[in-house]
Amino acid sequence: MQETPVHSFDQADVQSNKGMAIVAYILFFIPLIAAANSPFARYHANQGLTLFITCVALNIVLGIIPFIGWMLLPFANLGCLALAVIGIASAAQGGAKPLPIIGKYTLIK
């Protein structure tokens, strides 16, 4: 079994940008503007953007599919909420562990 990679960042960067990293899971673009030079905030902004795109795609696809899609939609949204909570907890602890399932994708360099 392959272990999930954990990124390491400068501790001064982590301490000064924890708040921006947490905000990234609510509004991913805020850290890109307010903490543009922070690799830690940028990493979490990438995770937040990936989560946002995944949740929007799930809502569109499941919203189009009659009955079964509509029944699965609340569970998909709970999954999105759970991933956001996992990301916020990781950011608050100063960690940079990728989100389960979707965390391996990099959209923001």
C-alpha cells in the first residue's frame, strides 16, 4: 500500500498563513489574492479549488439524472462537506496532507 505524500513547508509561512489556508476551503481565491507568495496558502487554495470543481460537477451531473441522481445528491453534498472539514482541520493544524480521492490533482502551480 502506497503512503499518501505529505508536503512540508517553512514553519514561519505555515504559522503566518494558517488563516488563509483555512479560508481556502470556503473561498479558494481569497488566499491567492491575500497571500499570493505563500506556498502553504497556495497549496490549500489548490485543494479548495479542486474540491469546489468536484462539488459543482457532482451537483450538475446528479441534478440532471432523474430520481437516482436526485436521491444521491444529498450524499454527494455530505461527502463534499466532509472533505472540506478534513481540509480545514489539516490547515488549522499546519499540515498539508492531500484530501482523500481528489487531493492528488494540482490545478494551481
